Amino acid sequence: MITVLLCVLVCECVAVPVVVFPMHGKVQSPDFPQPYGPNLLKQWDLLVPEGYQIKLTFTHMDIEASQDCSYDAVRVLLDYQKSLGKFCGQENDPDGNHPGNEPILSPGNKMSLVFQTDNTNSEQHKGFTAHYQAIDIDECAQLDADSEPLCSHICHNTLGSYLCSCHHGYTLRADKHTCVASCVGGLFSELDGHLSSPGFPEASRRGLDCQYLISVEPGFLVTLNFTSDFQIESTDVEEGSSCLYHWLQVTVPDKEPEKLCGDQSPGVKATHSHSVTLDYHTDTEGSSHGWSLHYSTQRVSCPHPGSVTNGRVTPNWTQYSYKDYIHIRCDQGYKLMMYGQEIKSSVVRCQSNGKWHVPLPQCQIIDCGPPGGLLNGGITFISGSDNQYLSVIKYHCDEPFYSQFGGVEGEPCVFSITINEKQCSVFIDFSVIVLLNVPPPPPPPPFGVSLSCSPVNLTCAADRKWRNKNDVLVVPICLPVCGKPIKRAGQFGRILGGNLALPDTFPWQVLLGVNGRGGGIVISDRWIMTAAHNLVHNGVPVDKDQVIVRAGNNDVAELIKEEPASVASLHVHPRYNNPNSVNYDNDIALIKLQNRFTFNSSIMPICLPPEGATYETGLLGLVSGFGVTEKDGQSFISNKLMYFSPPVVDQEVCRASLVGHRQQLTDNMICAGTPEGRSDACQGDSGSALAIHHQGRHYIAAGIVSWGINCNARGKYGVYTRVGNYVDWIKKTMADNDA
Ligand SMILES: *[C@@H]1O[C@H](CO)[C@@H](O)[C@H](O)[C@H]1NC(C)=O
Ligand SMILES: *[C@@H]1O[C@H](CO)[C@@H](O)[C@H](O)[C@H]1NC(C)=O
Ligand SMILES: *[C@@H]1O[C@H](CO)[C@@H](O)[C@H](O)[C@H]1NC(C)=O
Ligand SMILES: *[C@@H]1O[C@H](CO)[C@@H](O)[C@H](O)[C@H]1NC(C)=O
């Protein structure tokens, strides 16, 4: 089994042998030169390479002669059937059929010999020898009157084959047999040129098949301009004349080919293509004089882009062609937009297909974005909208709670000013300009720039920045308005136990909780002023976490519902030293809050008095508080804000009233009240304000409720910390701790 398998494998792997046919050979009868035997039948099949014929020559022949060689014979066959001869006998033998020296030629490359004998060879004939040779067939010579010649022009015999060639001016076709008249033809890729029929202006030869290809760069269009010298044979048919046998065919991609003929020059023909094929055909009859043309090219045009709203197209031409560029620029205040995106610059190119490479961009109005936010202020549009180019805005402070002046006329107004993109704050005090917080390097003071405290108009400029006329961005800083409650309390001086304060009349009032009830005064959006003795008990400062600050309501029940304001730090006056509740000198302290108030009608600061301010005796003040009040001879803690209006008391009169008491009146104190008593600040009011309406403009915190001898005691007055003596300390403490 294994052996067989192996054999199969090996056999299959044997390469097919290349058959090499012999170019010559020898054939002889069996046993030659001994006599041949009886009853023989032997055949030889001769084969030589294709393109050759076999020339067979008998060199010896000695075969029994007989009529028609019917006993013994050697036959020469073509394809086993057609006989080329049947031979027997000897040379010069009158009987038989001896081939002699004449060779026998096969028409093809095959020949067979068959040697046959009868039952006897009594005369001892020897048989035959022959040799054969492959000889080349001269195909060119095989001229047959009826058949087409192998080559239409010239035939060259080659060994085993033949080749055709053509007379001058003709070329061999792909069939390798026929010749066609050669054309100058070819490819024309220059942007203009000249071409004409072969031999023009001589008449065209017959049998032409010429092809010309004009193919220029895409983006150019070919125009043919035929000269007037034009004649191509046309044939008259029923419908008129037709280009039946001779023609010049113009072929453009994607269009029906057009055949031209006749005596009339087609003149100028625009092809609208960058590639044109011309086929010139003449058949073997008739006559055409031919044609000549010049071709030129024009660049493809792109549709006119039109105009761009709020922009310009440059260059401004009436027509744009392939390879032209246009730029689109927007007018000042507009930006280039494409596919909904802003683009930096725009160049649009006319392409070879006659289309712009991108759609035309649009010009869209720019906007400056929302103007920088203003704390406690806002923006008013004077003209324009959506922050668009040339919109005009004005900043405003949230009046009446904030203003550029902090509500204090004569005080400098404050701006944030941006010069050369750097920001600094500016106080404008009359004509003196002082730059604060100037970042390095300091910008030059805006001399020559006139700034006023009234808000300036800002315009959205082409650089998308809000600017005023002088290119200096001036934004006001909104300061809290102090001492101007939206409602003023009536001054009821002598009503027992005080009056109920109406809402919003004492917006600076703070309810202070430090182991009991106290008062405080809002003096800025994060500073509360109070009496030092509220924050120092028996000489020991309280912890800031023990201090609870509430503001914004006149009703304690409502107030305590609110989350108190977080305290950041406590600042007791450094010279306050009152361990035994005897020395109330410097009874002033400040509380810094964690977060700033946003002022409204119920929370507003009171103004500080001018440094060292003094007050006329008898001037009525306002004292508010949540302290002990008295009704019908009963004292009780008030749950509503109460107030009264004590007059300022002469310092000496007040000092005299205190004779015999351990407490001392100092120049840092101010007294207010009536000799009859009846109306006085009391326990729980400590730290609240003695407010005085200053110069008919606003309330100042002239005093802080500090101490007194009993409440409402006859002949005794309330004693207040004289705030005007501490303005420097207050401002410095606030400035030093403002971060
Ligand atoms: C066509 O050729 C003629 C003769 O050469 C010339 O006068 C004419 O301007 C050409 N026309 C065009 C469209 O090129
Ligand atoms: C472009 O040219 C035409 C005519 O030459 C003129 O009417 C038009 O105003 C021009 N457009 C611009 C934007 O210059
Ligand atoms: C601001 O704009 C308004 C309205 O256009 C105008 O009346 C006013 O004079 C402008 N103010 C300044 C300072 O330019
Ligand atoms: C004022 O502000 C306080 C604290 O922000 C708030 O509790 C109060 O409701 C406000 N009052 C008014 C009248 O807006």
C-alpha cells in the first residue's frame, strides 16, 4: 500500500517534459541492409516544429516491384489519410514506382511512413533507408490567387514564421497584418496649438484613421477654430448630406460625438471641455481635401460671488476664473463667519470645476460680551442691544443703597479705571487725581483725560472692548450709601419709655447677643461698631464665637428666625481698660463679619462723624435699641426696636450730674438726655447708636450707648462714647483688617 501511494505521489510530481521535435532524422526498413521479412506492417510518424515542413529523401530503395506496388510497398502519408506517394522497386527498375532523388515535401509539419510486405521475400530485397529534414515554409511565397495576401504590404519570411511590414507613411495595425496610413496625430497638451489633416494642404490619403487628443489641464476649456479651408467628403442621403465614409469626429466626455464633413468650415467651436478627441477617417474611396484648425483655451469661470453684506470682496471684478482668489473682509465692527464659526481670514479660490472651493463667508456684527460685572450695580443700555458693536451702556450703582460717593457729598468718588488694560482704583477729589493700587509698571496718570464722577458712557468698540471716548475704561465702584434710611424716624423727644421704631427707620441697628442682649451699629458692609464693654466682661475679652450678630428687622421674634451673620474678628479699642466697670473711657470696639451685607431698605450703614466733631447743646439725637423699656412703671425687655430723641447735654452740666459717683466723664464721652429722666438708653441698648442728623444730609453715629446712672433717673443723663474722637482709629482698623 505504502509503496503504491509513494509511487502515485512521485509520478504526480514529475515535471511535464518539454517536447523538442527533431529537425532531422533517419528512417529505415527493419533489419536493413539484411533482407526484410514477410508479413510486415510498420509505421513511422514524423513530426517537426510548427512553421516547418518535412523534406523526405529516400537514399536506398530495394523493395519487390509489382504493379501498383501491391505486394510490398512503402507509403508516405499526410495525416494518415492523404497519400503523398506509394513506392516500390529499385532505381532504374522499369517496374515498380521508385521515388528517385526527388525529395517528398509535406505541406505541414507532419508526415507518416507505412512499410507493408506480403507473405514472401524470396528475392531477398533489402528494404529502404530515408532521411528527413525540417525545412522552413516560406509563408510569403504561398501566394494563392483567391485568398487574401498574408500581409497587406510587404511579407518577410522568417524561419518557421513570417512578418509583415508597411510602406513608408503607413503603420502596421495591431492585427500585425494590415497597414493604415499613419497620421501626425498624437497628444496635444499645450494651452494652444495647431493641427491639421495629414499632408494638409495636400488632399488626404485614403484609408486614414487618425486620432488627435487635445487634453489640457482641468480648469481650461478648449475652443476649436477651423480655418476656412475645409473639405471632407459628404454623401447625399434622403435627409440631406451625411458623413458616411469620410468624417472628422469631435468627441467630448459625457457628450454625443459629432461628425463633421462637407465644404463649409465649422468655424469656431467651443467644446466646454478640457479634453477633446478628434478622429479623422477616410475610407479607400472618394476624396477629402482635409482640414486645419487652431485651438485655444480659456479658464473656467466661477459664478460671480455677489456682494457680502457688511463686508467687501476684493478684487472687485466682473468675472472670476479658475485660479483666481478673492478675499472677503468685513466692515469695522463685523466678524467673518463660516459654517457658524468665526474665522480669522477668508480666501476663496475658484476651482477647476468652476465652483468656489468654499461658500462665501458672512459678516456678522461683533459683540463685546457682557460688560464686566459691577458689585452692587448694574448696566443700562443707552443705545443698541445684545452687547453689539456700537451699543452704548452706562454703569449705575444700585441706588439708593449704593452710589459712587457712598452717599457722602464732598467725599471723593471712586472709580476702577483701566488704562492700557491695567486696572487700578482712582479717587477723584476735585481736580486732584490719585492712583491707588497701581500695578507695576505704573501706567501714566491719565492727565488730559477728564474724568467726572457722573457715570460715563461706554461703547462697544471694534476691538470688542467696552471703551469710552478716551479709550480709558472707567467703571465706578459702588459704595454703600450711609445714613440715609428710606424712612426717617419722627423726633419724639419726651415720650416715656420711647417709641416703637417703624420698619426701615434704623437700618444700621444690630441686635448683638453676647451672654445677654446688646446693640451694634452697621458702619460698612462688613463692619459693626459697638461698645467695648459688650465684648470684654470683667476685663476678659469674649470669644468671637460667643458674639451673635443679627440685623435687618425691628422685631426680635422675626430677627432670631434668621441665620446670624458670622463674625470674623473682634477689635476692642486698645486703651479700653475697665475691669471694674468704673472706667468707661474708650468704650468702643469693632466687629468684622465673615461676609458682606448686601444693603437694602432694612440693612444700611450709618455714616461716621467728621473727625473731632462737636455738637451743640440741645441738638436732638436719635437712640434706638432692643433694651429694657418701661411701661406703666414696669421695666421689661423689649421685643421690638424702640427709640427716643435725647438732646445733647452740655459736657459740664453732665459732669456736674455725676459728682459723687465713681465713674468719670472724659472728653471721649458725650452726654444726652433730659434732666427729668424718663427717656434714656438702658441695659441692653449698650452699643447702639446715638444718631445725629448731620447738616441736614444724613445720619452720623455721633455716639455709642455706653453707660449711665440708672435708667431714666431724674437729673441723670445717658453717657455715650464720642465716636468723632475715634474716626482715625476706626478707619485704620478697618483698612488694616479688610482682607
Ligand atoms: C479664429 O481664427 C481666425 C483666423 O485665424 C481669427 O481671425 C479669429 O479671430 C479666430 N477666432 C477666435 C474666436 O479665436
Ligand atoms: C465693484 O465694481 C462695480 C463696477 O465696477 C461697482 O459698481 C461696485 O460698486 C464695486 N463694488 C465695490 C464693493 O467696490
Ligand atoms: C451718554 O449718552 C447719552 C445718550 O446718547 C447722551 O445724552 C449723553 O450726553 C452721553 N454722555 C456722555 C458723557 O457722553
Ligand atoms: C435685606 O437683606 C437681608 C439680608 O440679606 C434680608 O434678610 C432681608 O429680607 C432684606 N430685606 C429686604 C426688604 O429686601
